Amino acid sequence: MKLTLTDITPNQPIPDRFAFGAPAPASEGHIRLSDNRNPGVQWSSLPEGTRSLVLICVDPDVPGKPDDVNKEGREVPAELERVPFYHWVMVDIPPDVREIREAACSDGITARGKRNPPGPSGARQGLNGYTDWFAGDADMSGKYFGYDGPCPPWNDARVHHYHFKLFATDLARCPVEGEFTGPEVEAAIASHVLGEAEVVGTYTLNPRLR
């Protein structure tokens, strides 16, 4: 299997247009809302017997404790415990589909989340990590389906890594329902993966690391 992403070179910085948050001018603070476009995704050489595809984007570098996150005069230590944050979860992509075009599933930020994000015919998209991140926020709380891009803490001492993973499965339909999440999908397909491919991009909002 081969996986390529629009303008994302493996192990290199992700362009700001694919991010949820980008650096703000110094006079305006630390973060501005960005274009939040999904990158274009293309694949080839699927294994024989592939019945559906699963696409996941996950950042495993999110601070496990929020104590120092986005706090003036403080920095999130690089050695702090980290947890995964899912940015995109899509199942039931038909095997005859070969690409998802840039901005086809996300183009801009939707406050309170996209409820029915567009995607390939027959595919379903699950909740991403902003559902929990914005819980309790009066302006932004909601259920975030589909793709929403990077927005790591602006004061994090660790560069974040975004793993775009494509799985070829022997499942005609992924056995998850309703408001499913990345971990639920990973568990559901664990014994049904025929092949996989991955591209990793990096992103940081810490001016010291850009």
C-alpha cells in the first residue's frame, strides 16, 4: 500500500492551511484560527480482498495534564506524559475510491462542530478530539465530526506528530455505530486489517520551535 498527502512531506511541518490554529501576529496574541482544510489523500496498491478502507489521523503528543497548557510565563515540559488526540476518523471508504481531495471534507472552522461532514459516498465519519477539548466552552462546545486540524498548545516544548493512517480491511462495514471514536474503530478493525500505510507530519505553535 502507498499513501500520499497533498503538500505534506513525511516527517516535515504541516502547512498552516491544514491546521485548526496557526500563529497569530505578535500584536494579536499567540493563536489565530486557520483555514482548517483537510489535506488531499491519495492511495494505491490495495491488498487483494480489500472490502473497505479506514482513515485515521491521530496526534499522540497531547499533554496528559492541562496545568501548563497555554499559560503565560510557563511551558509544557517535553517529558510530560502524553495522550492521543484524534483529528480524523473515517470508516467504510469504498475500495474503488482512490483519493479524497483537499478541502473536500473540511474547509474552515465550524463552531460547535460539523454534524454531517462531506466525504466519499458510503463512508461514515466519527467524532474527533475537539468534542472533549471544547466541552464546557460556551461558544465552541459541541460534537465535532470529521476532520479538524492541528492546534497544539502554543507553549508546548514538544513538536507534535500527526499520524495519517490508512487501513485496508476485509470488512464490508466497520462494526461501529452512531457517534463512534478513534479508539472504538481501532478496536473494531484490529483483527481485520489486510494492510496499512502511514504518513507522519509535524506541527507546532511554539515560536521557539518553528
